[in-house]
Amino acid sequence: QPLADWRALEGFRCPPHALAEDAAFASYAKRIARVRETRYAKDGWFGFFERMHALRPFEDVLMDVYDNEREINRLADMLVEYELEELRLMCAAGVDAVQFGDDFGTARAMLFSPEVWRSFFKPRYRRLVQFAREQGKAVFFHTCGYAAPILEDLREIVRILRAPGGCPWDREQDHHSIRRNLLGEAYEDAEA
């Protein structure tokens, strides 16, 4: 893990996005256009917590977040900027929706107290979701494990999408209207 030692953070840079290359972006945009001819195009998996513990030992990330270390905040902000750029590229290519998600709980408890989650994660996720909303994209959010204490916070973030000035697509949906998209998602998963 490249950031097991915080001294490595000074020289750390996220890798270039594969879609940032013109040929890769053009190919991706064509693929999205083909998918959209018959199905709903959802892509992405934006989860900066998972990226943090891919770069740094899991237990260290937990303690760094709890201690609100300067370095973990810097890393989280770097990863959010990285994910925003990836999100910009996907939106420019024409996806209908984007997927966010991090696993914040075990089978019986959250990994972080609700207060820590609200101060560290929520503002960053709000920023990512807000950007997707401004692009008119639908948003899906996944989390595994026990997350009951923050469900209202997640609803609040998603409610942004249904609010006046929010995403027009999201405001029009109900459990009947998303049936076509659900089938498209199932086909997409089956192809993967």
C-alpha cells in the first residue's frame, strides 16, 4: 500500500484517468451511445473510502478518520477531486446515471460513529452527488452493512436530486417508471 507511511503522501499523485485519452474517451462515448439505444446507461463506482483503504492500511484509515488527521483529510479531498474528474468524463460521454458507494458498516454496527460519518464523509458525498445532479444524471448509492444511523443523511443527500432545481429525471420517477431502467441494469449486470 503506497501510503502506509504518510511521508509518501507528499509525492503521491492519482493515476491519469483512462478516459482522459481522446481515443479512449471516443470509444467509451460510442459504447454509451450504443447502450442508450436500447437500455439505461449507468456507470461508475465512486467510493473514496474504499480507495483510501486500498492506498493505506484499513485500520490506519479508520484511526486517521477518527482522529481527523490532516493527512487523511488531504487524501480524501484528493480522491474526491479525482472522482469528480472521472464523473465529468462519464457525464460528458452521456451516461444516464452514476453509481456511488462505500461500505460503512459491519453486520451489526457502523465502522464510524454517525457524527464522524457526518463530518468526514457526508460533505464530500454531497459534493459528488451535487455535481451529478447539476449534470442532470440519476444517482444510485450503495452501502453494505449496518447503516441505519445514517440512512436519513443518505436520504437527505439523494433528496437534493428530487428537490426543485434538482435532477428533472429523478423528480419524475416512481416505482413504476423505473421498471425499464431496472431491467436495463439487470441486462447490463448479466453481460458483465
